[in-house]
Amino acid sequence: MTINNHIYKFLFFILYCISFNASSQEEKVWFDGMARSLFTRDVLVEDEDSEDTVTPKNVSNGYNLLDLNTHVNPIEDFEIFAQLRLRNTFGGFFGSGTTINVRQLRASGVINNKVKFNLGDIFLNQTKFTLHNYEGEMGLFYNENFNSYRDIVCYENFYLEDRWRLQGLQLDFSFEFDRFIRSLEYDFFITRPRGSFSISDTYYLSDQILSGGSMIIVPNNSIKVSMNYVNTFEIPTTGTTNISLRNPVYHWSINHNLHIKESVINQVVEVGFSNRFWQDGSDLNGEIEHIHNSEGMFLDYSGNYYNKDSTFNMSLGYRYIDPNFRSTAAQTKRINYNSPVTLYPDYNSLSSNRQISLFDLISDENIYNQELSTTLMGINPAYSNILPYGDATPNRNGFFLKGLYSSPNKTIICKLNSGVYSEVIGQGTDELRSFSMLQSGLKFNFHKLYGWSKKVSVSALYSEENTNRGGSEIESLNLKSRQLGLDVNLEFANQFIAQMGLKSFSATGNEYLNQRNIYGVLEGYDSVDYNQKDMVVNTGLLYQLKENVYANLQYNIWGSDFDSELNQDFNFNRIFFVLSVKL
Amino acid sequence: MNFDRKILKVTVCIVQIFICSHTYSQRQNFHPDSIPFSSNVTLGKGQTSNISFTGFYRFLGYIRNQTKTFPNNSGKTTAITIGDFYREPMLLLKMKGVTKDEISFGADFMINSLYKGVSEDLNRELTLELGLNLKTSISNRYGKYNIKTGGVSWYRQSRLTVWGNQSFNRTSIYDRRPQTPLTDNPLDRYTKFYNSGLVDQGVRYGNRAFQGLFVEGLKLPLNFHIKGVIGKSNFNRSEIVTNDNFTGCFKVKNILNDSLSISYQHLNSTADIDSIGLNQRKYKINTLELDKKWDNIRLQIEAGIGQYSDSDEPLSLGDAFIANLKTTRSSLVSFNVQLYRLSPQFVNVTGNLLNTTVLEVFPNIEGVGASVRLPFKSPMVGLGFPVNNRQGGALNADFELGKFKINGGIGLFAEIEPSSAGISFIHNVNSETISRLNLFAQNWGPYNFLNSNYRRVFETVELSDGDENGNVDYLKYFNTIELQTKYNLKLFNRNIYLFTLTQINSCQKSFESIPVFSDDALINQSSLIVDMSCELNPKTSMVMSYGLERVKGNDLTDLDEESGMPRDQSNRLLGIGLDYKVGDQAMIFVRHNFYKFSDPNFSYNQLQGTETMLELKINFN
């Protein structure tokens, strides 16, 4: 009901603003937002000899939604922002299936023309090792033709660039100087990723706080020195648990630019360390004990070369992450592999739980996570085993090479991301895992090459991950996963693009999954064998009015084959329609 | 302590920074335009959309005092409410926006409050009256295409496929609906009703609610027009929301010349009727329509075939034919002849017809369509409501004699095949009053005769000569006469309008040319409603209404267990009210009604009481 009150006030406020002064409305209140109509129909494809009389043969869903962003500028440099979501389920008539929610609320502005502040829903990013929303598997599995799905997943989960959506206060300000140093920049924030809530009548979890700050010194145009700090902690008195988290992370970096005509050589060194422990106040004497303490450092060097016209860049670097380096806000994954899938969570006469597959990673917005995890989240080594927690993945030591080439008229665009890593210490053995990864993409824009007015492009994506460990029969492991994607786009009429695509994924070999307790302490290993093939074929029609205004109709054929008695194969067909409009 | 110390350090650090800022403030330059590091996203003003709001506020205070109730009444005889129980907006806020890319979007906020106490639990949720819509247009050399998604949107394409029930504007305008628009002055509403003497009001009620994707193609090559929707209507629905249930339809029209057009219509409706989607209930319709105009005459003919099927054996192909011949220009006498034949196998619930052969296509799903149950067993309805398993015709005409205007019609209809041993009829008097006693309920009242749908109540009459399957072995014949008169006079330079509406319906076993009043009629329903509006001053009008309805059944219909006699119902309404303009776009309406529903042969069918309504309506644009 509190939210309803907010909505009432909000709406009356809009009315008030509108009726107050029509001439000043355009200046003081303005609107933008997003609207979407979506429809999906999924069909379970069964073998002819199958006698599944329990699982529905088809499922259809859809909705219309409008996110109305209201920006109110009561005075110069101040803004109150509210995002109101109206959602109407497809098939609900006359108010049935209608929801109205406040999705975001924020006040922001500049105090005395000096200090910029944001209060409410904010989107934060600091460094890759302190506060960073690593795209993880999302960076691997999206072909261009799945951008409609990607837009929905990112939008619904508030994935804005590499930022976490948090709620709290953020301030930043800077100074510029005449001598010695060019500028001094400060940034501070304090947020509450999780409020206190009850597990039972007498058991309340504590408030969780994420705070931090940055100081950046820019002596000249070539050098930038930054110091960053974040701390994720719990306030024990806001709950009834005696155990509360502390996870400070410290980070220093030096960034040097060398300008050579049309190019820049950039070098970045980042170092830091973390400490994570839980304060246990359950001792009757009142003493607080630190339990499950883990400390770790990291070192990252990258040398980057790029052309100022963005046609070429390359990065070569080295990274070392301690096995005990823990950074809550940098190691939380987007994907929660413990989430049930939305579509057909049960199949095979409702006797099998369907695990997250390639198509779910592409299309299911509900398996993605918006909350920070204080311990390492579960992974699926088949889909990502080398850097499952991004650049801050602990227990990694190795080199990486990244690059991009785009011909001046963008006829050819090539991307490369590769790395060779090994573990710092072995898990359950002295033997170390060694990793190699290669991700490459190639796109031909034939219309640019031949000067056609209609867009014709072919793009291919290939990625491979290899994990090996030697030793005895029990110690040894070998896991290979490969992915191939191919997209063809053909504009047959103005802004109408025919889409065809194929994506296949395979994983073979064996791995050990880590068993961790609630404090993230490694307690054991589960041996897992993989022999899986995922496939997605899509054809579609895209009407692209603008970059953020499009209608997309797709037909997807997808499924997974498991050469295993534990998992039953499944195949589905989907019709997907979305009309997405940026207001 | 460690934590407190850290907070202290950070605080000291911030203070030092501010001191530093103050100390060097004379030397340093602060450039808000430069982009220093910020952990938050950089905010900027993006593209903006034009948004406007229109709508109305409508307060309805309602008091009902029952002096006679049905025996199964709860014991509560007085109701004091805000609103009259139906889901209607108190504050309707219609938002309409247009993006810079010329894409329209709209939603209608519905904000209600019960005014029943200050507890938050009593505040109603903010919701939408209908839903969300997105709309855009694409123009190219092949035509203009309008694309709309969302809903609820109102759609129609032809009488046999998608078309809302059309009335002949023969109604009492004493009662006010939430949607009733405000006029400049109170009397204008009655003046307009007096002046608009057309037999057919056109599109007024002619649309159906749909959700989905709507496409319309205009100015296509070779004078083609297309329109279509794929989505859902609130009929033919599955029990499980995520199961397949879709209704799609389209129309292709070719305008051969200014006076002649032909079109093809298709409709397909399917709904899974089991949880896994093995069996479907579905019907398909294909029709052709011709529209020809002469100088003063317009002829519209639509004919087609349809087929219905479900888990049982599919019905055979059903044929349908509907024709309208009417005058197009106002003249001393204008007429409209309507002929139709709708076979029992022609099943459709989105067209301009009542379905009487397949009960299952009516949804009974909460929140979807429980409220749309319509008269099913051989409905005895007024003119302008075609019914399947029926054929017949109606002649409507209207003419003027000075300030005296008359319009009326006579219709004769017959069933094509013998049907169920039952007849249903809609009450013409006190229908809205009785429906408010038990909203959207089926088979209620002391004898379970009554069924409520939106602001109407209808009764189902059982016949005793049915076989073991509940069917009779004869055809039922229906006769209808409707007569409306309108008169305007001036008294002390003030306008007074008098309206009368007479409706007579009968159903019997044999063909008759006029309605039957004797016991040969299985059921006879006659009603008279007299409305008067009197201009007291330019801002005030007084209104009065008197309604009388008689319904009589013969011995083959339901008999009371005690009296052994059939229906002999009478319904009376006496109402008085005031319309007062309180300001520009703001009016107050007061209504006080005395109602009485009685039947000497069915002793429990006794209702009596009063209803008082105070309505304040304010429009804003």
C-alpha cells in the first residue's frame, strides 16, 4: 500500500505540474522512457514415439508495458526522476493482469555548482576489481540477431553498461589546479544493496551496505593515478544474526598515455588487495571474533595500442589474482545458475528439471541476477570456466590479448579476445589447471564494399575454452567447449531486414564443481562429465525504424542434446515478436 | 570499534577536502563542464516525448433502500456506497503521448477510492481501465500502414465476423452511464436525442474489444484496403492462461467505384480446452460483403460460411446471410429493412449476433470474461440483435409530423431448427437496478431465473414440453414491435421534451404477423417507458421517467410450486432527477428512483425500494 500511496502522489504531482503552468511545463517537466509489446509462443517438440501426456504442448505469453520516465526540474541543476511502469498482460481484459509500479526514483543535482549528487536509484561502476558488473556469459553468446533478446534482458535487469544498479547516495566533485597537478577528482558513495528482512519471526538478516570512494590525481595529460576503496559490510544491530560481513577492497592504479600522431599507447597498472571476514559476536563475553578470514591481492598490467579513429586497437597484458581475493561488488555474476528457467522448467512428462541452456542464457531475463553476492556464485563450467567472475576471477595467473580491427569504411570488422591462464594454487591437488580461451568475431558489410543502399552483412562468431589438468586419473581433467555462430542480414526493403542465423555450442570432457559452504569456504568437489550440444536456429524479420525503435519477428528452433542418462534431450520451437520503442 | 574508527577517518578526510576546497578556492577554477570521474552514470537530457492528459473525475454517491427484498437477501436493506458497484473510474486519466519518431502511446489510468474510511486497506489500487497501446504508421509508395499493438482496442470489420451489437437508438436516456459525455448545457443531451432521429446510429456501439497486433493498410494499389488483428478477444478462452487461445481475423476490401465495394472477411478463433493442448475448441468463418449505394438507398449484403469444432464431432458447415437496405438521406420517411438467416452451425461470438447453440465459447474465467455471458436459450430480443439458428426480417422506419417524431419497427423471426426447451429475455425496466443487486451472477434470485451481465439482467424461462435431452420438437417464432415517439414543446419559453418507448416481444409455437398477447404465446413481454425533460433555466433541467413492464408466460413455462401459475411479472420505475451545470465542463446529476418488481404468481419475486444517486462529473482536456 505504501507504493500505492507513492503512485497516487506521483500522479497527482504530474497533474499538478501540468495544470500549474502550461508554459513552464516543457522546461520543468519532461518525459521519456520505453514501451514494449512482446509475445512469445513456445512449442515442445516431441519424438513421434513419445507418449508425454502431462507436459503442455505449447505455452504462450505476452505483455505490453510502458516505462514512463518523468523528469522534474524544479530548479536549475536539480532533477527528480521517477520511472513508472505500467504493465498489461496479454490476454487480461478490463484491468485484469494490469500492474503499476514505481521502478526507479531518484533525485540528483549539483550543490552550489560544485558537488554533484545522486540520491536514490543509481548505477555505479568503479574498477574491474572493486565495483564492476561483468557481462560474463552475456558477452559470449549474443549474436547480432539476438539483440532484441539482449535488450530485454539488460533492460529488465538494469544492466546499464558495466554498472550495478544500487540504491543510495553518490557524490562527486573535482578541483582543477594551476600548477603541480592538473586536477583532483573525488567520488564517494554509500548504498544499501540489501535491507534487513525476516527469515522467520525471530530471525532477521542485517542490512547490507556497500560504500566506497575514489580519489583520482591527474598530474598532466599523460598520467592518471587513482586510489579506490569499496567495502561491503553488514550492520549487525539491524538484524538478529550475530555474524556480519566485512569485505573491504583496496585498489591503486597508474594510467599512462603516450600520444604518437594518430595513435595512443596506453599502459595501465592496477594493484590492490582485499580482505573478507565475518565478525562473530556470538561469544557470551562480548568479544568479537573474525571468522573465515581470507585475504588476497591482485596485479593487472595491460599495454594498449589504439588508433584515435577507432579503426584498430590491441591490448596485451598480464594478470595475477590471488586465490583468496574476494570482492563482492566485482565478482558477483549476472547469471544465477540456481534460478529455475522460466520456460518449461519441467519436461519429459514433468519428471525432469530443465537446466539452463544456451537459449535460456540468450532469452530468459529471469535467470539473471541483480543482487550482490558476498560469496562466489555457482558456475556452469561448460558455458564459462576460465573467467566466470570476470577479470576479478580468483586463482588466475596469465596473459591476455585483445584486439579490434575495423576497416575505415567498416567493410570488415574483426574482434579478438584470447588468454592463457593457469591456477595459482591447485584445488584438491598440487596439480594446476591450465586454461586457454579464444573468442573471435568477423563481420562483412557487403553493402559497404559494393556501395549498395540496402544492408547486406554476414557475421561469424567463434569461441573456444579449454581447461586441462594433469596428474593421476582422479586429478586429471579435460574440458573443451566450443561455440560457433553465423548471422546473415539482408535488407530487402527500406528498414526491413531479413534475419537468418545459426548458433551451436558443444562441451565435452570432465570437470570438478566446487562445493562451498555459506561462507564460501571450499568443502569438496563434485565430478561432472560433459557431453552436450546446444543449438539455436533463427529466422526473422526486423523493422528497424531507429536504433532504439524496432519491431522484430523471429522463429527460433532450439534445443539441447545430452549424451547422458541423467539428462533428457529437449527441443523447442518459438515464435517471438517484440515491438520496442524508446520514447 | 574498528568500523567506527574507519567512519571517523573517512569523515575527517571529507572535512579536510572541504577545508582544502575553501583554502584554495581563490586560486582554483571549478569547471562543471569538464567530466571528472564519477562512479555513477552520466545523466543527460535525452529525446523527449509530448504527453498530454485528458479525462474526467466522476463522483457517484449511491444509496439504495430496499423495502422488499428477495427471501435469500442477506438481511442488509440499505447500501451506501461510492460508485454503483461496477468497475468504473472515479478519476480517469487518459494519457496520450507521441515520440519524436511519431509513435503514439497511450494508457488510461483509473483511480478510485471507496471513501469508506481512512485505512489504507480501503484504498483501491491504481490500475488501468483498459490497457496500453502503441501505434505507428508507415507510409510508402505502396500505401499507408497503421500498426498498433496492445489493447484493449476496439475493432470491427463486418457484421458476421467482428462487429459490436448495434442498437437502433431506442432507449431511455434517463439513466446515465459513466461514459455518458457532458454537453455544454444539461438540456443539450435531450435536444440531441430529440434531433438525432436516425434509425441506425452507426458505429456507436459497433466495436469489439481485442488485444494483440493490429494492422491496417490504406490507399493500397488497385484501391485495396486491408485490416486485421491477431490476438485475443474476451471470448473463446482457455482455462489456463498460458494455453493457446487466439482469435485472428482480417478483411480485404476493394473499392470498385464510389458507389460499390466488395470485401472478403476471415475469422479464426482457437482455444485449447485441456491442460496440455491436445484438444481445441475452434471456429472459422469466411464471408463476402457487398456494399452498393444508389442516390438515396444503400444496400449491404454479407454472406458466408462457418464451421465450429471441439473435442466432439465437428458441426457441419453453417451458412449465414445478412442484408440491410436503407435510405441514406434524411427525408420525410426513412426506412431500413434487415433480413438475415444464421444457421445453428454458424457460431460466432464476436460478430453482430447472439450465439445460442454452443455454450462453451462463452468464457467463464475470472478477470477475462465471466461478465460477458449473454442470453443463450432462444433469446427474445429487440430489433437489431441477430441470433443464430434463426431467420427473419425487420422493417424500421421513422418520420416526422412537425415537432412530433416517430420511429418504430416490426420484426418477425423463426428458428431454423428446434432448440432447447427454454427462452431468455432481457428486462427493459429496472434492468440496471436489479443487476446491481448481484453483479455478474448467473441463475440467481429466489427461483434462479435471473442472470446479470453489464448493467442488464435477463431471465431464463424453462419450458416443460422438452424431451429427455432438454430440447423441444417444434420451432419457436418471435415477434417484435418497437415504437418510439419524441415531442418537443415550449412552455413559458422553456423547452420540454417528451419521449416514449414501447417494446413488445412475444415467442410462440406458430408463425404470427404481430406479437401475440394471448396464452398462445409462450412468453410475452411488453414495456412502456415515458421520459420527460424540462428546462428550468439554462443551467438546470428536471428529468422524470416512468417505466412499466409486463411479462406473462403460459402454462408451458415455469410454474410456481405453490400457486401452480406461470409468470405474471410487472416491473415499475418512477424516477425524478435534476441536471445542473456547476461550471464549464462540470455538472451535477441527481436521480431518485422508486422501483418495484412483483409477480403475484411467484410470491418470492417481490422487490421494492428506492435508489438515490448524486453524480458530480468534471471533464478536463
